[in-house]
Amino acid sequence: MNTMTESRNLAVQGRQKMTPSEAFVETLVAQGVKDVFGIVGSAYMDALDLFPSAGIRFISVAHEQGGGHMADGYARVSGRHGVCIAQNGPGITNFVTSIAAAYWAHSPVVMITPETGSMTLGLGGFQETEQLPIFSKITKYQAHVNNKARMAELTSRAFDRALLEMGPTQVNIPRDFFYGDIDCEIPRPLSIERGAGGEKSLDEAAALLAQAKFPVMLAGGGIVMGDAEADAVKLAELLQAPVCTSYLHNDAFPARHPLWCGPLGYQGSKAAMKLIAKADVVLALGTRLGPFGTLPQHGLDYWPKDARIIQIDADPKMLGLVKSISVGICADAGAAARALVARLQGKDLASNANRDARLAALRDEKTEWERELDAWTQEKDRWSLDVSGQSSHMHPRQMLRELERAMPDRAMVSTDIGNICSVSNSYLRFGRTRSMFAAMSFGNCGYAFPTIIGAKVAAPDRPAIAYVGDGAWGMSFGELQTCVRESIPVTAIVFNNGQWGAEKKNHVDFYNNRFIGVNLDRQPSWAAVAQAMGAEGVRVENVSDVGPALRNAVAAQREGRTTVLEMMVTRELGDPFRRDALSLPVRHLAKYKATAAK
Ligand SMILES: Cc1ncc(C[n+]2csc(CCOP(=O)(O)OP(=O)(O)O)c2C)c(N)n1
Ligand SMILES: [Mg+2]
């Protein structure tokens, strides 16, 4: 690793007298912070008062969880820190879910947690809870300001570590430590460059790739975070290798590229699965090979068990963790790809011998999958046929295909957790990185909408679209207030199927349609709710209206207006999330016998 310091320091220079609030805010300035998400609280009023003079926008949100997700979306689209802050105690505990989500999305979120005053800590006063243990497993670094003189040093370190360790960090500040006089210097941000990996392992990887007869690249989030798309493309082209994207990182490789074959994992591309199944060498570039991303899908147990795996990841702890690997390289995805290109260029590649046949297989699989998707307008299991037969609403797949067709250039799309959002995986294709913001492995409902709001703040000139199920919408629509109040125009596409569909699917498949708590009866009209909250609300009933509705909503963003598109869809349900993790019910006690599997 090389160390270098950046020279964007606009903060005061040199050691001097200041208040800890000034030291804190100047550290934010030094770190390039322009936006902070949160809800006001007395605990940090003195620092907040300085934000406007420091050129920092405070974005007032509806719920701290939303603020944490916004910081996450902001970080994911920009590659810079996302920052959130709240009142000690309940404001901070409201951050828990969003910080856990940011942890699994590898987002450099810095969470500022003012805490109860140092002189009353432990006395059980007002809004007191231990704020470090709660976050200890979902942050990469926790700074506790144990002395006000260390305010700038520790705040700065939390910012540096968030980038260095690719995840959320915490700065915990006893609220009385904002006041007083200190003598200090504002640290300059660290900028640590990641390298290409060890020479020996790069040589081994290059040798494996040179001998491979059917190399396949698996493009992961490391390509997105490392802005390594061009390098990944070059390496794939050199090898003429099909490229699959890892689960929920559909933006890791440009979908229009002839070598792209789509996402692996839940509701992914059969073409990608069938091609990786043929691989003798898998080049996993910038992916931790998370356990959820390679589960069998569409009845295909596609992971190539005999293939040699080269895994490249920026976090050494991820190497060989989930899959056994032949070569592990701890590296920046782009730098490693460049180093491999340098080693392989002009070399004799074994895969050249069957290149035409491999490319023909790639084209055929892709064509077949597109044909299958075109014909797959509705789910065909018994439950789905029953409910959709009785409904005049849209089939979710048809609606998703229309959204795909109308998707604007440079779109940013966030997706929630739910059955329809999961099915959307097959229809989300992107031309560039930093475009897809799914609720990653933490998988919390309520992720997508606030996350896209944060993304829009970081990239106001890009169309911002959230895919959200109606259940998840019930958790997160409060942030429409933030869109309207703070003039952050986005589009929320709410899939109204009147149910917590993904969980209902488990009732259908495992519990003989004994539905408990899965029907969302007597919902309000979400379009009307949006209008009442000062946004546009449109109810979409017909497939032919889907494309125009999305185009209008995107145009409205350019005029500063937020739109909720309420998509009226049938109750049919795609394949379940966790077939692997459920079993048919076994009952021993007589009173429960009626619920046993027949
Ligand atoms: C915070 C949270 N609570 C509960 C769950 C469990 N869960 C997973 S999917 C799902 C249903 C989602 O329903 P909806 O948003 O309406 O989308 P649909 O499945 O109907 O498309 C639930 C409750 C979760 N993932 N996150
Ligand atoms: Mg639903």
C-alpha cells in the first residue's frame, strides 16, 4: 500500500485555539463533507450551528433509519463518505438497522453519535444508553472522544478508517465535550492507495488464466467501488471470457457489452448460470463470493465444483472464506486487472483454440434467456395461476419488463427486499457502475427508498428510481417528507400486490396456504397518500401505461418533483428467497397435528 495525502484541505491550517465544536466541523470540512443527514437534537446544537458557515448542508429527515440509509446511498453513488448524525439515546438507536445495512453494503458511512454528558454517564439520566456496544459488530471502527482535546484527531480517524476498511464507522462524543476551549490542529485526510496484489499470486493467476480452456469472469462490487469497470472490460476482452455479475451487483459490468451475460444468484440470468457451469477457471474479480450469491436457482446447481477459482478482493479476510480457491489476491480490482492484462498480453492463451465455439455458446445462451424472459409474462405455479386468473391487475413480470424498456440512461435504481423486487433482478441492466443500490446481504425491507434519496443528493443530475414492495413502502414512505421538504426529487415505484408477498410465498410452498400476517388489507391508496404529502401520486393499472408513467416521473425529477408510481399488480409470486433454509413442518404434539405436512 502506498500512502499519500490529499490536498483538498479547506479547513483551518496549523495548531490554534478553537472550540471542540469548531474542531469537529473543521474536520468535516477537511474531509470534504458537503451533506449530513439526520434529525436535530440538543446534543449537538453547538456544532450544528456552524454547519451553514462551513458550507455543510444539513438534510433533515423523517426518521434516523432513513438518514442512515441516505448516507449509505450517498456513499455508494459517490464513493465519498456518507455522514449521519442524531440525538443521543433514541436518535442513535434508530440508526441500528441502517448501519447494519451499510456494513454489508461496504459503504463508507460515518455515523456521529453524540452521547449523554460525561458527568452524568451511568446515572440513568435522560436518553442514555451505551452507544458503543450496540454498534460494535456493525462498524469497522469506533472512536470514542474521551477528551475534548482529541475531537479532531478521533473524528478524522473515523473518516479515514471508513474508506480504508470499506464500511461504516462511528464517532461517539459525550455531549458536553462540544463546549470549551482546546488547542489543536485539524488532521489532513489520509488517502491510501490499494495495490495490484502480490507478484507471486499474480503470476500464478496469470498462468492459470493462460491455461484455461473456458475462463469465466465473475464481476463483483469491488469493480464498482474501485471504479474498475474499464480495467475489467479490458481483461475480459483479452481473455474473450463471458462475464457474470455477482448477486445484486448488476452494474459491475456494462450490460451492452457482448461478453456480459447477466447476474448470478436469486432470480438471476440462466445464461450466466449455464455459462459459469462450464468454466474450468473462474476469475472472481472484486467479490467476496458471499454465500447467498451462488445458491442454486431456477433448478440449476450451476456453481462449477471442479473449476479453479482465482479470487481478487480488497479485504484479505474474504479470500477463500466461502469457496475454496486456488489463488487469492488481496488487491484493488482495477490494479489487479491491469497487472493481469500486462502479464497476459501477447501470450499464447489456451482458450484461443476454442474461442469461436465459446463465443457462439455465449451468444446462444443469451438469446435463449431473452426469449425465455419475453415469453415468461406470468408465474405458472398453481397459486399464481389461481390468483392472477381472478385479477385484472398487471402481471409483475410484464410490468418489470416495461420498466426495463423505459429505463432512462444513467439511471440509478435502488431495490428493496421482497418478491417482486427480487424478480426484478432479471430485468435490471446497467451501462455503468454505481447504478444499482440493492439492499445487500443485510436484506432489510425499507432500504430502497431512503437509499435512493441519498444517492440523488450525491448525483442530482441522474434519474433516481426506487423499486419498493407495498409492505416495505409502509415502512419507508415517511421519507416522502424529506423529498418534499428538502427538494430532493426522486421516483418511487411501489408494487401494490396487497401482501407481504415474499413471506406469503413460504406459506404457499411450506404451510399449505395457512396465511398469517401476510395480507396487507385495507391499505390506503399510496398514490393518494403521496399527493397528500406534497408529491405526485399516479396509480398505474395497465402494462401499456407503465413506460409512459416512468418517463413522466423521470421528467418530473428534472422539474424538482417527486413521484410515487403505484403499480397495481396481481398477487402471483415468483420463486421463494430461501427455499434452502426452510423445511416442511413436522409436528409431534397432538394439538398441532393439523399443521403437519401431509
Ligand atoms: C425489516 C424487515 N422486516 C421483515 C423482513 C422479512 N421480509 C422479507 S421479504 C418480506 C415481504 C416484503 O413484502 P413487500 O415489500 O410487500 O414486497 P413483495 O414481497 O410483496 O413483493 C418480509 C416481511 C425483512 N426482510 N426486513
Ligand atoms: Mg407486497
